[in-house]
Amino acid sequence: MKKNIIIYLACIVLIFSGISCARSEPEGQTENGQDQNGQTGADYEEGFYSIQEDEFDDHGWKPMVTVVVEGSRISKAFYDEINEENRLKSFDQDYLERWKDNSGENLLTAEPKLVDQLLSKQDPDKIDEVSGATSTSEKFKDLASGALTRQPGTQNDTGYYDGLQKAEGEYDERGWKAYVAAIVEEGNIQSAYYDEVNEESGKLKSYDDEYLANWKENSGTNLTEARASLIQDLIDKQDPDDIDTVSGATSTSTKFKELMKEALTP
């Protein structure tokens, strides 16, 4: 009897002292699992996740996604669509223009919005649809979610990971921004892409006939010719550091090499 009274009195003391037996949240997180910056907690296995659809769609495109996890959090993501001619949608001026005219968006504007959401929310299912890019939003979410359910890819003997990899620079004083993409299969760079987009017009430099003509007149080459040479050199040598500078396109060669190194670095 005395033992029961002691236990009862101890419980009363605990109640009035405000001590709770409830599970406390981890330090730095709120009750809904978010950290102090409002980001949802994530616990992904570190690695390089790459995935693509098995078949081309009715329009001849096949989407692909790469998600990079560092320190259990998503740190990078890339999305694009490839056709049977091995062309990427984000480097196809005609497609980009038609898409922009119809919806106000295209892959060059929609992809950063989707990637930013993924990095912020750390959960593909919580990504909001980008207006004007409904289909792209759904494909990005589905593929990113599917990729993260797989085992991460392993680094090949070449030092590369298989899958889609991208990098971009900053807009220069003339309003152009260079960007690249590479597709690695079985450790080898199979395809590479380079272009520059104008901040004001959204036009790609390799499709700007007037710009190309002026460049050709001044230097003897232009972006279309330089790009083909740089890409072939990369595929032949498999190392951006070994690429030769194209005469008359020194700046382009430098940007291509630096961005490819960034894209291919884990």
C-alpha cells in the first residue's frame, strides 16, 4: 500500500513539473519534420541516381533524369528528353521556340524551376507543377521518384558515372550563357552537347544565322563548326583536359572544356 502511494505522489509531481514522456524532436527540426530553414528532412543514400524511360513516346522523345545525393540530401538534378536522332530537347531551337510560343515556357525555363523545387523540398512528390509545362513536370516527378527507389550507380573505372550530366555558366556581358550536357554509358562519354542561350531573346547562338555569319567573317569559324570539332575531340579522347582549342574559337573552347569538366565531376 505504501509503495502505491509513493508511485502516485511521484506521478503528481511529474505532472505539475511539466515533464512529458512524449518523444522529443531531433535538434534543429520542428514537429512536422522540417529543419529550421523550412526544408523537409531527407535520408537518401549518397550516390548518383540515373533513370530513363524504356520507350520513345508518340512524338519521338524519351525523358531521362539524374539525381545526385550528397550527405543524405539531394544536391543536384538534371532532366532532358532525347529523340531517336540522339538530339536533346534543350538543344533543339525549333522545338524550344514552338513550346515557348504555345505556353510561355520551354525546357530551358521549366527545368530550373523543377530542379529548384526538388532541392528545396527534397521530395519529388511535393513538387508543384510548372504552368505551361504540365507534361514535363509530371515526367520529371515520376522519373526522379523512380530513380531514388533504386540503388545508386557506381563510379566506372574511367571516373565517370553513367547517365545524363549537365552544367551551365553565367550570362556574359553580351547576354549569352553557355551550357553543356553529356550522356555516359558503361563509363564512356557517348554523346555531348554545347550551346549558348541569349538572356533577352531566348535564342540559341548556334541557330542565330546573323551572329554565325559575322563570327565566320571575323575568325574563319563559328559556333556550329567549333562545337562539332570540340564534341568529336571529347568523344575521341574521353577527357575534357585533353581537348584541343579550336582556332578562331578560343573562348568557346575554354567554356566547353570547363563546363564539361564540371558536368562530369561527381
